[in-house]
Amino acid sequence: MNTKREPKKTLVDKYLEDPEFARLMAHGELIMEVTETLCELLEKEKLSRKELADRLGKTKGFISQLLGGGRNLTLRTVADILHVLGYRASLKPFKESGQRQEKNVIPFRTIYTPPKSPVVTKESFEFTIADGYPAEAVIVN
């Protein structure tokens, strides 16, 4: 008897069965892709957020909020940023299949490089956490 086993669903796969979660996940993926692309372009053009803000007639704080996800990044704002950087964008949508596939997952392009093995030193002091239980502290340098 030859029975095929279905692959085990991941937690994300289970959540994506909920249409509202899937919709919000799609929002997040697109926002992340756009903001990461804009940050990469700023780096490529060697332009600071302050310089971008000056070109747009906005504050540095406004730009930081936009690129940090704290403000609504409209298509008009994206077009304005691309314009002052000398770029244009095109949208290339793709059809989602019923099952998430690796080729349909947008890669997160981050610039973060994890630190090399941290040096851990143990300090001899105690403190009390919220419930009144004593705890030991470890400081990572």
C-alpha cells in the first residue's frame, strides 16, 4: 500500500488560510519591498535622509517615519522620492497560487550583518523583576 503524505503545514501556512491575515500579509510584503528598495537606492546614490528630505521639501523626521513604516507610504510619495533620485518604477504583479511557493515569496533584502560572537561578561549584582522574584543579570558587550 503506497500512501502519499501531505507536507506538514507551517504556522504561516495555517495563518494564511485566514483571508484577512493573508490580505494583511500581502500589505506587509509590498510595503517592505518598497521601503527596502528606496533605502537601497538612497545608499546607492550616497544620499542621506536629510538630503532626500531637502529635495522633497519635507523634514528628515518625515522621511525616517516613511522609510521606517511609521507613516503611510502612498504611491504619490513613492513616485516623488523616485523622481528626485532620478528613477522610475514599474509594477510586475504575479499570480499567486493556492499554495505558497518559494518563487512567490519576496526576499527580504536587508543590509544587517550580525555581529561576530559576542563577548559575555557576568556581573555580580541582583535585581528584582516585577513579580518580586530575584533575578541574576548577564551583560552582553
